[in-house]
Amino acid sequence: MTRISATWLTSDNTQSLFELFSNAGYELFAVGGCVRNSLLAEPVADIDMATNARPDQVIDLAQDAGLKTIPTGIDHGTVTVLVQEVPFEITSYRTDTDTDGRHAIVSFSQSWQEDAQRRDFTMNALYADAAGHVHDCVDGIAHLKDRHVKFIGDATQRINEDYLRILRFFRFYAWYGDPENGIDADGLAACSELAEGLDTLSRERVGAEMRKLLSAPDPAPAIAAMAQSGVLMRLMPGADPMTLTVLVHLENGSSPSWIRRALALGGEDISDAWRLSRNEAKVLALGKTDLDAQTSISEMAYRHGAGYARDIALVNAASLQQPLSDRAQVEINRAANAIFPIKAADLMPDLAGPQLGEKLKDLEAQWIASDFKLSRTELLKL
């Protein structure tokens, strides 16, 4: 039997929970992402667990042991238990009794195998016991080994239960799939057929999934598949995946930036459709303006910083299918550290109010146009 060994599993906090449930006669498994990522030797952020105990029994058991509980998703069987301030999301085994593509009415089960059948992808339906033995009834281990993102059972049925699974399918393909083996054909066909269901999702959920997808090491194959299926058109009308493929190559180890990559895709404004924050929308709009206006990298670096200027320069280079030159990076760093030599006091009392502001703005523009070479004395003569 496949076995995992990870710090989060062998820690006293985790093992104490296993022991607590076992002593009370209940099953408890670690499940989902923590098991999947441990098999891939990748970092684990959250620890999710599944049990045959009902939510009220989980709460009673934890509180009797002096542990704090938070009913984070009590209607769907999820209780967060804090052990030494470490959160564990514990969900009772479930089956779906009614779904509408957004919400599900669940009933509780006594079978982890039954619980596994209601999950989305085979690689997410892996259950690990206290000793690290991985229990798998859906071929999830084999699919994970092959980096094959596959729906459990019938893809159409899984998506009809929750349309967000369309986006999760592409997101998981971006993070865990093997582009050389291609995307799962049945899953792709189901996503294309049911793409209209995306219109029923909240903008917050759409935005959250797309941020995660575009933050993958290389989201280009997943985005290309989204375009092929017609899903991308619904989320980013007018987007073109071609530049993104080049951009990822040009990034050359740079930290992934979903905004940089969204700019490379182009298309219509997504601020409202993805429910972006005010700052995210501002940066995205500014980037589009500078790309359209072909603003110099020096001016962008001076006004908005080296990181922003490099992002826009990379997107522009990708659109031209050219590498970003070493000279461009030198220019960016130099401009980002440039300091305008004129202060308001230098123009007073001759100028004041709006006239003072306009003159400062004019002199700064001339200084930038001179490649930051005009001195204070030369600017004052102007």
C-alpha cells in the first residue's frame, strides 16, 4: 500500500487528533490536498480531514478534549478544530442528495468510499490514516503519478453538481497536469458542453479561481485548452492565449504574476467580472494604458517602480516575440532610482497654486524626456 510520511502528518497535533477519534470509536482520515501534495513532495498549506462522526459528535468530542471548535461549514458537515492554534478542517463523510450547480444538500454517510465518490477529481479523493497509508478507491494514485487530472465517474454529472468544477478542472491541470500527455478529453468535452453554467457563479468565485490558475508555474496549456473549449471567451472576452505562451518563456524564473499574465491575454476589462480589488483594477487598467500608449520603460519605472515596468516590458516583448534585453533591465533599474531635482520651493514665490503644479509637471516631463539628464540648473533656466 502507498504510504506518505510528512511533518504535518507525524506532528503531535495531528497524531493527537487521530488518537482522539480512534479512542472514541470513529474513523478519521487526512484527505484531499494535503495527501495529494505529500505524494508529490510539494508544500502543504491546509490539513483537511474526513470522519464518519457527525458534525455534532465532532464538536462534542473536541470540546470534551478541551479543543476549540469553529462551525466554519456546519451546514455541509465541516467543523474547524484548533489544536495548539493549528486549524484542522474536519468534514463528516457526505453524499449529495440534491444539487443545482452552485449549492448542494448533503446527507451524512458512514463510508469513506461513498464520500470519495462525491469529490471532484480522483487525485483529490485520497485518504491517509494515522500511519500514512493511503486509501484509494478511484485510481487517484495512478492518475496523480501520470499527472492526469480526471473527474471521478461521469464528468458531466460532476460538473452539473457544481459549475465551479469547470474552472477547477483547468486550474488543477495548470498546477498538476502534464501538458505532454494532454488534457483529459472527456473532462474537456464536458466543460465545453456545460460552459453556460459559469454564468451562474459569483464573480468572487470566478476571480479567485482565475487568480490561482494564472499563478501556476505555466498556465499557458490550461489557458489554451480553455480557449479551445469556449470557456475562456466567457471569462475573458477577446483574450488571446498566444502571447501568454511566449510570456511564460520570457519570464525565465520570475515570480508568477497573475496580473502580468492577464495583461498578456488582453481582451475586455475583467475588473467587474472577476470582482477585482480597487488596487488590482487600477494596476490592470494602468498596464493596459501603458501598453496601448507604448510608454517608455524609463518613464514607467520612474513613475511606478521597477517591478511594474519590468512586467509591462515583458508583456510587450512577448507580444513582439522578442526577449527582454539586458539593457532594458539596466534602464529600468536606473529610472526607478532617479530623483526629480526640482521642488516646489524652487519655483516660489513666482508661481503658486495651479500654475505652480502645471510648471512642475511640465519640467518633470522635460526631465524624463531628456533621459533624466537635465540638471536642476538647466531645468530652472527652462
